[in-house]
Amino acid sequence: MSHILYAEDPEPAERLPAGPLFVPVRPGPAGCTARLFRTPLGGRTAVGFTSAQRLTAALGGAQPWIRLSVSALRALAEPVGVAVVTVDPRFRPEAAPRQHLRAV
């Protein structure tokens, strides 16, 4: 029996939303900056949400945001050493066990 090997996986390994994300930002003297967070293992990640409702549920109604594509968010995060983008993360209160993302 012959086995066929393919150079590339026919299914994409990373599923990304088709449209722009709702990205939490922090106001600063030169404008807004995308907020960065830490994963449970301590790695840094940029974060985006697929809806304003998901962002509000995770970070509250007072959290400012902008719309960015995944590629634009990556381009903003990479110069500061952040290569990971997390979409629709679940956040945890600071006093809870370390199982979800936390703000940095």
C-alpha cells in the first residue's frame, strides 16, 4: 500500500476571524496604545475580541477600544516583542487561581 505525504497541511492550523477585531486600548500622550496582557504561563499577548459585547463582558463598559485586523494588531505588537495574538480570551480576577489571561 502506498502512502502519500503532503508538504503542507490542507487545513489552516490557525483559525482567525475574517473581519476586524475589537482591540482594547490605553490612552496615552501620543494617542491610544493597544493593551497587552499576560498568559497564565507569563508570556505576553496582544488581545482582540470578535464583538464589542465580548470585550465589554471581559473588560467592562469603560474600556476604550479600536477596530484592527489581526495583521495590523500583530504589526503593532511585534516591535515590542509580542508575537502572539489571543482572540476572545477569558479573563480572571486577580485573586482567583492562575488559569486565564491577566492584564500587564
